[in-house]
Amino acid sequence: FMILGCICYSLSLAIFLIPNKIVGGGVSGAASLLEIITSGRLPAGLFIVALNVPILIFGFKLMGWKFILRCFITTTTLGLTTELLGFVAEKTDLTKLTDDGILASLYGGVLQGFGIGFFIKLKFLS
């Protein structure tokens, strides 16, 4: 479920939000903003991981190493899938699915919701 959640979340960023210059919240939103501002020279996937590392370090004392390890694996997977799916979407013109900002934000939000939903389902199953 973690991998499926990362793929859904990454698809929303790579296909709908970043190509339409829409920024969400949190670390992935900050990473998306950096990619948009720099015209793709600073990739969002890299900054998703880079911006999460200090948060994970600070959270280590509070949450313990098992939780932080799972978070690091998920963060790394999200960063890698965002970059991979962004590359594939660019090469196959999937970023041209919609130029309408409202539709892009709706589709991106739904995909992010599914991704987060998979993480919540994982939490209830474990």
C-alpha cells in the first residue's frame, strides 16, 4: 500500500500539478514550488527527499527508529517515483492531458487523496 500510495501521489504531481504550475501544501508543495520557479532545473523528487531528511532527524527522538525508517523509505520512494513518472510523462506527453488549471487541480487532488488513503489503510492494517 505504501508503494501504491507513492505512485498515486507522484502521478498527481508529475502529470497534473507541476506541469500546470499548481502548488500543494507541505514538503511536496515546497518541492514543487522549487521546480516550478527554477523551470525544472531543481527537480521536485530530489527536494521531497532533501526537505524531509531534517524533519526525520528531528522526529527520531520522538517516534523511534522503526517509524523513522518506514518514513524514510516512503519519502525516498515518493521522491524517486516523482522523478521517474515525471520523466515518463514528459517523454510520452502525458503532461498535456489538461491545460485547464481547475481540472488539473481536481484530478491532482483526487490522486493525492487516493495516495493518502492508501497510507491510512496501511496504518489500519498494521
